[in-house]
Amino acid sequence: MKSHARQQSTAGAPGTDNAASLHPDAGHRATIARLATVQSADEFTTSGPTDVGYDSGVRDTGRKSMRVWIIAALVLAAAVATWMVTRGPEVPAADLAAAAAAVPLELAQVDVASVQERVLARSLPLSGSMSPVVQATVKSKVSGEVEQVTVREGQDVRQGDVIARIDTRNVQAQYDRELAAVEKARADLDLATLNRDKNRSLLEQKYISQNLFEQTESAYAASVASFKLAEAQARMVKIDLDDAVVRAPFTGTIARRLVQPGEKVSQDSSIVTMVDLRQMLLEAGVPAAEIPSVRIGQSVRFNVGGFGERAFTGEVQRISPTTVEGSRSITIYIAVPNADSALKGGMFAQGQLVIDATQPVLSIPQMAAREEAGATFVYTLEDGKIVRKSVTLGPRVKGQDFVEVREGLTAGQRVIVADIGAAKPGARAFVRGEQVSEGA
């Protein structure tokens, strides 16, 4: 019985393999046939010669039912495996990318610019610190105790406003004394004037000699001088009395307060530091070799940290006659209007000094220039395709839209200004509104 099952299995194998090789469905049937053949052989082998009875019949029926379910699961698994092997191949991702790349890149008119001659302004980079044009340290002109300080740092004051007061009791006493001296000198002058007039009358009547009259005239002149001296001394003390009240010398802002009430100050002691922020001065160094191109009145455009993209302007006001010690640069002084007092002393500025305009040169928008691994290149649009070209450019000036092209491009070529994304050189592209050639 066992050998007969094996012969059936062997005889059926060649035919099954040939059928599977001819068609995938035949492969399913061949697999099922092999499983059925093996199952039949297994039944004959395991069953053996047994007595047939009621109990054994029940057990055989259960075993056969279990084997039927196992065979069905194996058949289903085989069918799924065969379908996975015989199904069509997936489309590779590279093929999908190639298909997407086959679609031409559409560009707007503003995405493309022509290489053409333009007049570009030549400029020099510069940097430096800001300082107020008008700034001063207000000092005491008299000595004494500080009675009052009326201002604080950052406070705005107008010319003539009271900043501080110094004790004036001693100065007031001196002034009163000098006023008394003036009154005495005036009385002496009045008496000398009366004597001179009287003696002149007596001289005309020959009652006194010429010598006596001259003595009277001399006494009158001395009284006039004494009166003038007393008045001058009184004015000097009056000035000291006025100077005891410290006033703002100009309209500005208090930068530092250097004394407090109750402190003793002497003549020339510092009281406050003031600045006028309405006019600022930018001090910047320029290479000595470029100084022949720098002239009074040239425009400067710069930015200051903390103000974002806000641009400030100024003009060259003065040029130092000597180089900075230890360097080959010369300091230039740039006047900067600051009506809103936005700029403060000590701020750092970076900008460009516009020297002059160049002759017309080939140029492209700065946005068209790209860099990679230290090399500068542009994308051009030629015959409906994107072409990468290496270029040599002139110096780029911040704030200017165009840059000089020295090598790599010719007039009339079109460069791509916009970002082309994943498009690569050789990809097709066209400008919206322009007719696309068939070759493209």
C-alpha cells in the first residue's frame, strides 16, 4: 500500500511541473495536486491495519476533518505566494522622478532677466562708531556747596534751563560790598567834579593859580577812575553770583549727572555731561589708496545694529589730513541728520560710501548669482533648456540690485533669477507667454 502511494506521487510530479511552467494558474493546480498526493500517502502510511469499529470510525472521521482544514490553509498560502511572485513589477521611484522631470518648468516673465549693460555706482565699504556732533561737560564756575541738581540722565533740556544751584551766600556778600564801593566811588566823583568846576571859575577870574587848578583836575580824573574800577569789580562779583546757578548751554539731553546735592564743588568741577543728538557724526576709516576718490559732500548709506533693515544716510563732511597711527587708513567724518534722536552715541554702523558711477558694464541681478563650494555660477535659459554657467562677478554692494559680470556671459543671454527648486541643468523650461519650440 505504501509503495503504491509513492508511485502515484512520483508519476504525477513531472506532469505537474510542466503545467506550472506553462501558466501561473496551472502552478496553483500543480501545487494543490502535490499536496493532495502527499496527504493520501500519509493516510495510507499512518493508518496501518486496524480493526474497523464504531469508535475507530469516529476517530478517523475527526482526523480527516482536521486534515482537510490544514490542507485548505496550505492551499491558500500557496496561492498567495504564487500571486506575489507572478504579479507585475512595481514602478521604480527613479522612473517616477524621470517622468516628473519630463514636464517643462514654467517660468514667469519676472523670473528671467537679460544680461545687458548698465551704469553701476562704485562704492567703498566702511564702518565706524557714531557720536554726537555737539557734546559738552558742564562745569562749575564758582566754588561752594551744591544746593540743588534739577536733572537726571536721559532728561531733555532746553538752552538756559537751570541744571544746578550752588550756595551763593558768600558771593552775595561780596557783591553787596562791591555795590557799596561803587556808591562811595560815585560820591567821590561827584565831589571831585564840583571842585573842578569851581576852580575853573576861579581860574578865569585870576583868583587861583594855574598849578592849583591842575591839581584839582587831577583829583577829578582819579575819582572817575576809582568809580569805573568799583563798577568793574561789582560786575565781576555779579557774574560769579549768576554763575552759581548752572544753566544748560544748549538744547540737548543729559548724558551723565556727576554731582549730588550737598557736595562741595570747586571752580571747574564737572556737574553734568550733555549731548545734542539731532546731529550725529560717523567716524570711519578709508584705505589711503582710495582717498583721492573721496570728496566732501559724497553720500553714505549705512545700517546700524538693532534697527533691522532701516537705512540711514549721511554725507562726507571732513577728511583727516593724516593716516591713523599704525595703519594705512585715513579717517573721514560723515555728518548724519538725526531729527528723531533714534541714533545714540557709541552705536556701530556699517555701510557703503558711494564714490562715483562706472561706465556701462554687463550686469545681472544679484539674485541670479548662486554659489556652491566656493564657485559662482548662474542658470541660463537656452533653447528651452536650463544651462549652468560659471561666471566671474565684480564686487557685490549691499543694497544694489545688480552686479557686474566680468566673465562667463555675453549681452543678450537670459539668466534665471527665481529658485528653480529640484530642476537640474538640462531640464526643459519655458517662459509663460512665449511660444515653446517643438524641439524643446
